[in-house]
Amino acid sequence: MKKTALVLLALVMSGCATGPGQSVEWITVRDTDQFTDKSTCGVTVGSFYTARGVYTVSNNYYPYIESANGELRVGIRSGGRFKIPVGNVQLRIDQNPAWTIATGETPVDYVPDGQLKAMQAYAGDAKQQQMLESTYKAAMQASVQAMSPFTAATGEKAEKILAQMKTGKVLIYRTLGLNQAASTTGEYALDQSLNKALADCGIK
């Protein structure tokens, strides 16, 4: 499991919603994987803000910006303790054209070997084994991306989205289901708390 400097959990208590005088702010979340030592620093928002932390809710989606070992990621992730797949998403900053981020763009941190070794034992020569490995890993990657609890852009696309967010006023977003209506649009202000959280993560 990961240790999180600011734990984001599903809210199970009542009376902890954001109240008068409390505004939704962008916050910084740092993670370090205990097995790989891979470190990430992210910027996101929550549904509930208390003196003890910031909380997200299951079946809700939240925009996030992350630096994972130097790789910039910008997208949407699911909230709560038990994450659900996000699917394709759309983001729009102010009156700029909307960005669509597909699951196929989402970075994959880990693809399990599964039954690959057992299958290769019956594949014949080295060339057939290599072809099987390539096909198997491509299929597994597509499956992992489709079931991922976050959908994110990387590289130049992520940099362009972030540039708009840093100079924009409002972010709206939604998920795009397969053969079904899109999710309800979410909306967050792009205020000074975003710039502060980005600076805390060293994201430029």
C-alpha cells in the first residue's frame, strides 16, 4: 500500500461537508510506493474539507495534475476508498476548445505477466514466443488502461492543458461512457490555490 501525506478517503461521517467560509481548494498529495520507491506528487481537489484532511467520495471524479518520476500527467481520477474505472474524459478551461483524453493515452505503471510464461511454454520456437509475448502484453495494456481508476494525458498534450489551467478561471470536466450518456459535468475554480499546490510539487 502507499503512504499518502494527505489521505484521500471516502467520507463516512456526517457533518463534515464544506461549510460557510470554507472554499474548495487545490491541495498537494505525495505518495511513495513501499515496494518500488517510486515517488509521485499530485495536485487535486476534494469534496469535503475538515481540520484532519481532505476527502473524496466514491463514484465521483476529480481533476488532478501529477508528476510521476518526472513525467507530467493531467487528467481525471475516481474518488473514495474503492476506485472505479474512469474511461474517456473531456476537460474544458474557460472558452477554450475542449480536450478529450482517451483511456489509450493513459500511462501504464504496471502490466502483470499473468499466464504469459505458461502460454509461452506451448508456443514453440523463440520467434513464436516473442510474437505471443508482444500480443499478450498489448492486450493486457489495453485492458489495464480501460480499467484504470484514472485517465490522463502526458507529454506535450499534458503541458498544453496545464498551461491553460494556470492562466484560466474555471475548469469543467466529464467522463464519456461507452454507448451511454456522459457523466454530470464537474466544475472547479482555477484560483491561487492551484498555483500554490503546483509550486509545492515543483510542477511548472
